[in-house]
Amino acid sequence: MRVLPSTISESEFLEGIKKVKRPKLKLAFYLGFYQCMRVSEIVNLKPENINMNTGFIHIKQGKGSKDRDIPIMPPVKHGLRHLPIGLGVRSLEKWVKRYWPDIHFHTLRHSGSTFYLNEKGLDIRYIQLLLGHSRLSTTQIYTHVNSKVLKDKFEGVW
């Protein structure tokens, strides 16, 4: 049996982000949580990959050499002017520990996808597209169903 990855809530994310002073670093964390992007995708993101007219970020050569387009989330839009990030993967992995000592950078991706499932009520199929997964079973590993949300959903059908 596979162990579920840990996650942080949006409020825990926002509590940590308040302490971040560097705009490029703040943007990297926002992209990890709200865009559910991989750290490698963040360090490779360039201004020409952003289309404010269509409202999409074009991720080139994500995992498995797959390109995908994801909608720009409102909390991220303003910070995109700070691209490129100009930091490497290892640097971002170290920085995340400074603000959230108990997680890894990749945890932001897990946490964001769980946030969209539980707090925003998005269908898991949309989360799969956001994450760029070929198989729904991979997305299911990323998303944690909050027990309160589960209870509320089932009570709502009666």
C-alpha cells in the first residue's frame, strides 16, 4: 500500500508566504501551490510561456516531455511579471524549508491539488489536466480527501 504524501492547507501556505520578501521566490511558491507546477517546470518557465490574453501558462516539456496549457490562477497573475525565477531546483528546495520546515517543494503541488479538490470542489478530472497526468490513478495519489469534506458531501445527498 502506498503512503499518501503530506500536505499543508491554504492557510498554512499563506502564513508562510507572508514571511517571504523576495518577489521571485514568492512567485515560485505561488506557482507551486496555486498552479500545482513541478519545481523543474517553475525554474524553466519564461515570460514568453505566459499568455495574458488567453489566460494560460504554456508548460513546455513537462515530465514525460509533454507540453500542456494551464489556466492562470488569480493569486498568481500579478507576480508573473517577475519571471524568469532565476533560481535552480536545489535552491528552491532549500528555500521552501526556511518557510515551511516540515515539507518539500513538491508538497506545494500536492497541497494545491488537494486544495482544489476539497476547498474549491473541482472535479478530479480537471485536477488531472492541471497536473498533466496521463492516468487518473496518479492524480488520486496527489489528492487527499479531507474527512470533513467527505462527511459534508455525503450528508448533502440526504
